[in-house]
Amino acid sequence: MQSEQSSNPINKDIVFIQITDTHLMDHPDAEFVGIKPEENFHAIMNDIQQRYPNIDLLLHTGDLAQAAVPATYHRYLAYMQKFAVDFYHIPGNHDDLEIFPFHTPAPHPTVIEVGQWRIVLLNSVIAGQTDGWIATEQLQHLKHILEQQQDKYVVLACHHHPFDMQSAWLDQHKLKNAEAFKAILAPFKNIKMVLHGHVHQESLNEWNGIQFISTPATCVQFKPLSQDFAFDAIAPGYRCLHLKNNGEFDTIVHRLDHFKVTINEEISGY
């Protein structure tokens, strides 16, 4: 198992931020579906700093880039390195796996050790595909990790949604081997949650005592319960989690205040 350590006093709540679906362009002023993704992303980061000046780690759950070129990733990394926080990222279907800045070489998941918690980062991206799939070899590595970490509390993270969102257009692009994924998780009672992005909205499903949680995008939002592709006129957001030493956790979604939503409504696909 390859792991990274995040510093945190043993008895202190872990303040853990999830952002997702930034869809950054190759130039900071470039527009995408009528918005400037970079401006949204920076506004979210400013809000995080104001609300949570002492966070322990930040995780980006994919679709870091819309224009997946080296300049986009280099700019993101340079920006994040200005903050005094451990930050991590997994790819989404819009990212380029050949140049994505993975923390751990494929097919090994990255394991973040922080206090009594282990956060396991998975790659659910198939190159050239919109829907998701966690490779069999990666699932076997995950099983081995879970067997080794039964005395810790576990958070898993991937990009694609394992459960239907009840949106026909979106659910065709879910994690296609969700049943195989859940079969790996089923024996373990210390897994507390699975975090994901991809759906550009907040959601919660519970299965086998595990919460499956999605978070609003930092860019545009998708309209919930929509049969056809549709944007939602709601502000971008992020999630904060407080992980407690006894395995309990609290979580809240924040959205930008006084944010004017400007979307090109003529876009009919994403």
C-alpha cells in the first residue's frame, strides 16, 4: 500500500473540504457555457479560506480541467500550492489521464492517513468515455487496503456516481460497475462514506451503512430529477466535513452568497 500522511493532532476533528468539477480552461479568462470557470473556482477558494482558515486537507473529486492540457494542470497546481493545506485530486471524465497529476501510479489507489481516518482515492475514468468504471486490478488493490485498515475509519472517493440520480440523461454516465465496487465494500463495517463528483449537484444515498455523497460543482450546476440535459440556476458550492476521532462525522454544503448565475441556456449537451 502506498500512502501519504496529512498532519493532524490525534484528538482534533479533521476539517476536510471537498471541491469538484472545476472544469478549468487553458486560459484563466476563457469562458465555458457562458461562465468563467476560473473566477468561480477562485471565489470558492476565497470562501473556504474565510469560513475555514484552519483546514487539514482538501480533495478535488475530478473534472479538474475542461481544456485538459498541461498549462491547465500546471496553473491549478501553482495556485493550490499558495495555500497552507494538503491538497489532493482524482481525475474526471473530462481530464486527460496521460497528463493528469496523479499522486500514486496506476492502478494503485492513493491512501491518505490522517488521525484515525484513511481516505482512499480511486480512479473511475475510462479514457475517451463519459461513463465510469473502476478497473478490476484497482478493485483488488482496494480490497487489500480495506483488509489492512479495519482498525481505522475509511472514506472512499471517486468521480462517477454509483447510484442513480433519477435523471435519465445523467444516469447513463454513472459508474457502470457499481455492483462490483459495492461487493468489495460489503464486508467492511468501518467504511463511513463514498464521496464523488460528476453530477454537479448535492445528493445523499445510503447503502450498507455507508453514505454515498455528491457535492455541487464549482462551475455550473445540473438540474436535479431532469430527464433531459438541463442546467440549474443555483450558485456553485463545496462541501466541508468534520471527521471525528470516534468515527462520526458532520458535513455541510456551502454555496457562494450573492452570486449571479449566468449560463448559456442554449447549450443542449455537456
